[in-house]
Amino acid sequence: MKAAKFEHTHASTVADALSALAGLDGACKVMAGSQSLGPMLNLRLARPAAVVDISSVQELRTVTEVGDTVRVGAAVTHAQIEDGVFEPLRGHMLQEVAGRIAYRAVRNRGTLGGSLAHADPAADWVLAATALAAEIEIVSAKGTRRVAMPAFMHGAYTTEVGPDEMIAAIYIPKKNAGARWGYYKFCRKTGEFAEASCSAYFDPAAKVARIAVGALDGAPRYLNELAGRVAQEGLKAADADSIAAAIETITPDKSAVDRRLYATVVERCLRQALGQ
């Protein structure tokens, strides 16, 4: 299929993009790499009156250190993160995750902000950002606000971003030599969306311990109790029974087969994170 007719605006600045959004009263969509919105347009699952292209807005394609965080522009591509184009992201968890997203052709065009805005439950960035407790910078003509990742995604394909707003950047923790992390997912074949996924992030210096499970029916879910025990006791706290019990609390409507998949990605993610 082909997209329904829409007006196209190529923004050169954030101000241009926000002006277009403000003037179209919710009938406009923002496009960066077009790897999420493009298929939705072609399938006519999305029929906006207008599309604002922000792929060339340089303000959205920068990576800078801000205090103890790294601010990653929304239009930074998966491939740029994978290739270590930006020094603050070299050796960071994001660099490893980026290289596992879909295929290289998709990574060349797809953007961090676009993936988060699309909010597919099985998406890599949704899960990684949750594990890192990232903050999303949302802008509109009225101003700027930051939303913590757990509150950003309301459900499948539904986020905190309003009709006159767009994602400008994502704030994540700086890479820390003492931090340990893992990311594991099950796909039917390489490049496809995950059927079950898990990301873990442990930073003893910051007293942070998170295990997040993705590819659920909505937003990723934390396994807080299990994460706390693993932080204190190591892998011995992540025995099969403990993982299975933790998974059961967040998947009450899933089958035994599905729960086994989720439990397995948690186990393998934790072994990756803790070096075993």
C-alpha cells in the first residue's frame, strides 16, 4: 500500500518543527528516520494531514555530557551510536544495544527519538531506556519538560508526548567503570522484533540495581525485588525458582511457554551482566 495524501514540511530548526506542530492542532506527525512512522503511513494505520521531517535538524543530532548524564539528541541514528561516532557513548551500554537493532539498513536511518516515540513494546530502545531510568526531554512551543522513562510510556504505542510536542533528547547515565549491565532478547530470526527481552543495569557506586523485562503487552516492567537481591547476593539470588516467581508477578495472563521465555532471557541477561 501507499500512504494517504499528506503535506510535507522539512524543518531546519527545532523552532520550525514546533511551529508546524502548533499550527496543525494534532493533525501532524513528526518524522526523523521514517523506520517506524514510514510503515505506519504506508499501511494507512496513520493518516496525518501533515508530516514534519526533522532528520536534518542539527540541534537534534548532537551528544553532550551534562553533569553526570549524557544528553543524546533525538535524531541521532542507531548506526551513529553503534559506530561510536560520539565519544561519550563509546563503550556505553547504548553502543552494544544499537548494534543489535534490526538490520544495518534500518540502523542507518532509524533514530533513538523516533523509536521511543513509536513505543513498540518489543523495541530495543524502549527497554534499554527503562533499564537505565532515562529521562526524555519533550519540547513544545510552550516550553520544555523532562519525563522519567517509567512514566513516559503509557502503554503499547502510547506515550506522554502531546499532539503539539516532540522528543528533543534523552538523558542517560554516563558510562561508569564500576557499572555492570546486560541485554538479551529472543527473536525468531536476527533482525526481527523480540518475543521476550530483558535488560539489567547495576551500579554499586550509585546504589542502582534494575532489571527490566520487555516485549510485554505494554511498557517494560521492573523486577525490583529480584534486582535488589541480586545486587546484594550476586547470581546465587537469581536461581530458577526466584526468576520464575518474579516473572509470574508481571505476566499473570501469559502461558507457561511464554513465562519460560521471559525467565530464560532474565537468566541470560543477568549472567551477561555479572560476567558469567
